[in-house]
Amino acid sequence: MEKTVARILSMIFHPLLVPSFFLLLLFRLPFYDQMSIPLHIRSMVLLFVFLITFVLPAVIALGMWLLKLIDSLEMRKRHERMLPMIIIAIFYYITFYSLKELDIFKPAAIFMLGSTVLVLMGLVFNYFYKISQHMIAWGGFSGAIIALEFSLHTPLYFWLFCILIASGITGYARLKAEAHTPFEVYSGWLLGVIVMTTIILTL
């Protein structure tokens, strides 16, 4: 029963959904409310990000599973993660490249650049041990909010608290599902926080 709940939570907090979650949060910040971006523009950008960063990678992963290139969609084996992660990095970079042309979406573009870097770093670490991609993504989300607090000079304590809770739930789920060791979970989250915070504050 616990493993089933853990797998459901792992799907709800899937790393491919984090870019869409970030954009939803970004649109709720006072900074964006003051800019009065039309709802249809926000919806179009959100749909674009959702399709490129979640739907297309998920469809490709499903195709790889149907073709028996991977044993399961959970990709529990390290070698099974290589090609999907390269594909995800490509889609993330496409999203970054598309958003960077629009100044009003610069924070989202930088977040996607940071996410691309994190996927590639996760790929490198994956050669040595099965670092948690879930936790890298949620660490990146946490780091982005920390960096935005400094760069926008806006207190985001409530949102940071919510994301930290979500990170904790995700880490708990990955451990209960026996998908990772505590070290793989904690190191993934720390990598995400450090890299994303550095990239956003630098750019």
C-alpha cells in the first residue's frame, strides 16, 4: 500500500511537471500581476511549456517502452536514463530559446536554462550513481524561488515553504518506493538548489 501511494506521489510531483508548476507560480507573483499580461497570453505560454517539457518527452518515453528500449517507464536502471535525459535536455533548451525572445518571460527562460543545465549535470552524475532526478528538479524549483526573492526584492516565504513541503513529500515518496537511497535523494536536492540559485542570481 505504501509503495502504491509513493508511486502516485512520484507521478504527481514528476520532474517533467516542474517547469509548468514554476510558470504557474510565476504568474501569481506580484511582479507579473503589475505587468497585466493578458490571460490568453499566459495560457498560450503555459500550454507551450507544458507540451514541450512534459507531453513530448512523456510520449517519447512511452514509445521507447513500447519498443522495449527501456524495461519500465520508471527507468530504474541507470543506463536506461541516458537517452531520455538527453532528449529532455534538448526539449528544455528549445523552451529556453523560445522564451528568451520575450523579455516579460525572462525569469521563466532563465529557469529553463537552469533546468537544462541540471538535466545535463544529472546525466553526468548518473554515470557514477543513480542520483534522484525528482529531487534535482524540486531542488531547482526551491533554488529558483530563493533566487527570485533576492532578485525581485519580494518576500516569497509562503511559496518557498510550500515548495519545501512538496520537496519533502517527493523525497519521502522516492524513498518509500525504494527507487533511491537517502544519499541519492539528498544530493539530488542540494545539486538542484545550488545550481539553480547560482544561475538565476548570475544571469
